[in-house]
Amino acid sequence: MQNDENTSVAIKRVLQNIGVLLLAHALVKPAWVLAEVWVQNQMGHAQYGGFSAMFQLAFVLSPVLDMGTAMLLTRYYAKQLGEDGRAHALQTYTQNVTKLRTLLAVAYIVLVLVAGLVLGYAANNTWLACLVLLSGYNVAIGALLFMRAQLQGQLRFRAEAFAGVADRLLLMLALVVITAAAFTIGPLAFALLLLGTAVAAIVLVGEIGGVRKVPLAFTVSFASLTQLKPYLLAGLPLTLVLLISALNERLPELLIERLEGAEANSLFAAAHRWYKAADMYLWTVMPVFYARFAAAHLPENDSEKLLRYGTRIAALPVAAFGAVMAWWPEVFTLLLRNSTPAELSIVHTHLRWLAVPLTLHALVVVYGTHLTASGHLRALIWVQICAVVAQAATSAILLPTYGAQAAPIGVCVTIGVVAIGYLYFHHRFIPRNVQWRVLLRLLLAVGAMHATVALLLLLPITVGIALAAGGLVLLVAGVPMTDWRKGYALLIGTQEKR
């Protein structure tokens, strides 16, 4: 009985923390996506397509900047909670990791420049300058993520929620000023603006979050390098996972820009932006589950319940969003006023294809989070390697014939490989925790939602009403009544009597 009460308290705390995170991100993320559309309109497809490709290049290499230290720090903090003498151990660990990140920042900038030269961006001085500024921006964002990792590990999710939106909030204010002044914005100016707001966010979060007291080691002696080797080796497997995962996610835009041109990449980016926006919801809630999964001595019953709730919390909203992408893509292109009808038609096709991998990823992402927190990184590396190979093979076969239209098909294949890999390795290493019934019920609920929308559209009603009805079907079919009652009891702080 005591274990059930402790589990209920833990689940309730997770739900409350997710609520805080979602509220903070809900206030900023939609505005940020709209700001990206505004920037795309200001630049035009030719310039924005090149800028987006360079941004993806800098992002793909950003795991080298982190080397897994942020997630490792979160896990280290979570495991140390409640143990005696943890203050000194945490301080030593954080200082050593900070030294390592300082060296990695320099290596990262050099690596990005070399990659830019190899890919041919040196032919345009503006593009090369943008690449330098974007690498600096990622260094600043990496420092911000490092602060957030400490807050997550301490289970201070309210402070972490603010840290997660600080840079976007400041950037939104800057774009409002630019819009009010009727300024146009180019790739170089936007890259400089990104870097400036990220640096300002670091200062602001450091002051409010109370993590500014960690010393930054900009000078490291050769004697101390040997002390950093264990941290480097500990983060290497996770770095490979993140590096291959980033390459897997951003490879389509890089390939399209290099093979099909900047304008084709800009049209794909206009659709992929909404895919990433919905995916960002997953990366907003998953750190909460990661911190709980990484906690020491987590009972098996707790992990099963977290997986069950995590699957539904991730899948239901994203599946509903994916239905809008599939059945009403026109709503996502209302602000692309500088695009022709033919260009908008291409974006709509991309959106419909991307709805499939988006929903599939939401169904299995919590299992990847559980594997990461449980230390099964080698399995995740193989999953991501197989996904990248599938992505490259699909692009090599389809891009020459179908052009940029093949990119979303490659994303579908990639996420399919990832989903199979997550479930296979989770069943292999933690067989009792795979929630097969929950997954099957959600798959059937998603199918029922789309069938409802398709049938209602045969009648003389609007797409919005059909989607609302489909969302209601998804909600009712995806969650059993018993879980509705348990969730209600958890939220109001009462326990069902047996």
C-alpha cells in the first residue's frame, strides 16, 4: 500500500512538472514558429534555403560540443539526490565537466568551419560568416543547456522551464523591434541576432536560476587533461547517439540544398518546421521522464507506470497535430504570402507525408528515453546508424528521380527503423516493461481518428469540425476509463479506495 502511494505521488509530481514545462513552452514556441515564417518571408526562398542548410550543418555537429555531458550531469545529479556528502562530489563533477566543455567549444567551432569548407560554403563570404556566427550561437545555447541539465538533475523543473524558453523569448522581443522599425533582415543579420540573444539568455538564466556560480575554466593546464579523460570517455557513447540522431534528423535539408538547390530546401524547410515544432513538444516532456528513469533505485512498478503514462502523454497530442498536418495542411502555409500556388502545393505534400513519421515517433519516443536513462547506449547507437543508412539509401534511390519530394519519404523510412529498433532493444533488455497493449490501443485510436475524419469529410461539413470530432475519438479510444479516473485522482491529490 505504501509503495502504491509513493508511486502515485511520483506520477503526480511528474504530471505537475510536465504542466509547468508545457505552459512555459506554449507561451513561446508558437510565436517562435511564426517568427521563423516571418524571417523566411523577409529573406525569400533562395536566401532562406541556404541559411537553413547551414543552420542544420551547425546543429548536426553540435553533439561534439556537448559530448553527452548535459545528460550525464542530469543523471549524476538525480542519482546523488538524498545521499550524504553529495555537495562536494557534485561541485567537483560539475567543475570538471565545465572544463571539458570549454575545450570542446573550441574544437566544435573549428570542426564546423572545416565542414563548411568541405561542403563548398567558402565560395560565399556571407555564408561563411553566417556559419561562424551560427557555431557561436550553438556554443551559447550549449552553455544554456548545461545550466538546464543542472536544474533538471535537481528536479527544479519550474526554473528549468524558464531556462528552456529564455533565448526564444528574448529573440521574439528583438524581432518585434525589427518589425516595428520596418527593417528587412538578411542571413548575416539574423545569425548575429541569434548569437546575441543566446548570450543574453545565459546571463539572465544564470542570475535567476542560481547556476551562475559554477566557474568557467577557460584555462586548462596539460596536467589536468588526464583528469578529464574519464568524463570524455563516459560521454562518448551518448555523443555518438546524439550525433547520428542529429544527422538522421537534419540530413534531408542538407541533401536537398546541396543537390536540388536552396529554393527547394526552403520549401521543404517550410513543412519540416512544423514537424520539428511538434517534435519539440516531445523533447520538452521527455527530460521529465528521463530524470525519473535515471533516479537511483526506481521500482519496476514505477517504471512501468511512467512508460504507460509517458506513451500517452507523448502520443495523443502529437497524433492530433499530425492529423491536422495530414487533412488540413493549408492552415500551416497561411503566412507564406510570398510563395506561389505551385510552391504552396509542394509544401502541402511535404506536410502530409511528414504527419506519418511524426505520429510514429511520438508512440515510441519514451522507450528511447528509457533506454538512454538505463545506460543502453550501444543499442541506441546501432539504431541510429541503421536509420542513417536507411535515410541515405532512400535519398540515393529517390532523390535523382523525384527530387525534393523524396525527402519526406526518407523521413518515414528513417522513423520506421528507429521505432522498430527502440521496441526491439527495449524488449530485449527490459522485456517486462514494454507496454504492448497501450501501443496497440493507441495505434487503433489513431486509425479510428483518421477514419472518422475521412468519413465526415464525405459530408458537407468543414475540415475543422471533422478534425475536432476525430480528436475526440482519439481521446476516448486512446485512454481507458479506468485510467481517466486514476489520472483525475492523481491530479486532485486523492486516492481511489480499493
